[in-house]
Amino acid sequence: MNKCLKCGKETKNNIYCSHLCQLKSIIHKSPWNKGLKNSQVAWHKGLTKETDERVRKLGESISKGQKKKVENGTFVAWNKGLTKDTDERVKVSGESISRTKKEQVSNGKYVNWNKNLTKDTNPSVKKISEHNLGKHSSEHKKQALKKHWVELKSNGWNNPIKGKKLEEIVGSKEIAEEMKKNIGEKNKKNYSGKSYEERFGSKEKADKVKYKQYLSRKPNFHTSIERKIQSFCKILGIAFVTHEYMRILHAYACDIYLPDNNIVIECDGDYWHNYPFGSEVDKLRTKELEDIGYKVIRLWERDIRKMDVEQFKKILESRGGITLSLTP
């Protein structure tokens, strides 16, 4: 007597007691690869849509189906609204990707997918560029990024490219020169002959960009002629501000500003400001300031060198329209 392999009942000669047990055994049979790892290689491993027609057709089929769902509004990403804090799958996936990326970076094998690609040569880069045009990071994203950098610095991280020249970063003087040339040509193509408003689409955005540039380039030193005029202001008891940002069309940081009298004083170096004619941009800025109510006094370097406090006082009274007296 034998026992049925499915239900365990005794059977005379067969391995199954009935046809039903035989069918159940076939239907519920375990997969051939259960418990096995790395026993079979995926048919498309190492193949791409450029090298294999089957992969290309499969990719196009998936893309079409997904695109149709997006157009119909029925496509929803499986991880939409989920974070690593609320969903274990997202956490595991993120850790796996981070671990793989770190390994590739440490081995020197990691390469960004868009390396050396531009919107002129790659449709994906162009699509992303057009999608992100004019968009800004959310406040939440900005705060998260800020927190990330603070944590890195507190853990002793230092920017490896800080203080290095471009040729040191890329490892070749020729590549660095080529990059500079490409950036120069791109900027010339996009910005040459255009005002800030034309570049950024509105006066508000243009003003914001100008002000950010001013903050990044704000002078942290004073020339000798500026310091001399500042000392005269102190002697005369005049309140002044240095490098005040002037919000005009040709925005810039003035040398000295007297807020109580609405006077801008410029200490012009003979060489840099084209003595005795003056530069065109200086003339434009003077006119723009005067048009909105400022009084502008421009002093040449050679005159400041010979000037004393009494002469400076007379200039303020005659050209600035204010009455002063020397402090005892």
C-alpha cells in the first residue's frame, strides 16, 4: 500500500488516490525557482533600446500606456503622497538607491545621466528645462536643503572644490578653457543686448536679481579717498551710510549716502572713472538718481587728495544745499 502524495490517504498502486488529488497537486505546485537566488538571468539584462528591438518596443509600449493614463488623469504614481517616514517601501527603496549611489561614487563609477547633455542635444534635458523654467523651490524644500547643509557642516564636512580654480576641479586646463568658452557663448546668445527686464520677464524679478547680485558683490573695504570723506563727515557730525544699494535702472552700491539730506557722494578714482570726462555709466546713474530726487556730488580723486574739511564743508553747502558748522 502507498500513500497519496496530496492528501495522505492509502492507495493501492498509484501515487495519488484520485484524479482530483492529482489535479490539485498540479495546480498548487510550488514555482520551480522557489528558494533559489541568482539562478536565472533576466532576458533583457545588458540590453538597451538602442541595441535591441524587443527592448525598444517594450519601452515604447509601456510609455504609450503610461502617457495615455496621464492624459486621461488616471495615472497615479504608487508612491504619491508617501514618505520614508510613513511608508516602509519608500524607506527601503530610498536606502537602497542611496547605498548603491554611494558605492558608485566611492568607486568612481557614478556618472550623472545628463552628463555632457544639453537641451540642444537631448530631448529629455530640453523637456525638464522647459518644465522647470520660471519655477522656484518651495519654502519647505529650501528649509530642508538648508538643514541638510547645516548638518553636513556640523559633522565636519568641507566643500572639496571651495577655493579651487576650474582647471583644478576638472583636471585639465584645455577642458576648463572650453567650458568657459561655451558658457561665454551661451550667455552672449541669451543675454547680449538685453536689459534685465527682458532677460527675466518682469521688473520685479529683475530688481530681485540685481539686489542678490549686489549682496554677493557688496564691497567689504573702503578706498583711501572714501575713508577721507568719511572722516570729514564724522568731524562735521553728519550721519552717513557706506555702500548703500541704489534701486535705479543701472542699480549699484554708492560710495557714501547721507540719509538726512538725501545726498549721494561718489569718490571717483581718476583712472577707473576716466578723468576728466567721466564714464558713460556714471553719467547715466547720476541722471537716474537726480530724476527721483537725490542730490549727487561727484568728487575726483586728485581733488580729494588736496581737500581739507573746510573745503568739503563748502562743497556740501554749495552743491548739496545744506548749512553746516564745524564741531568744536
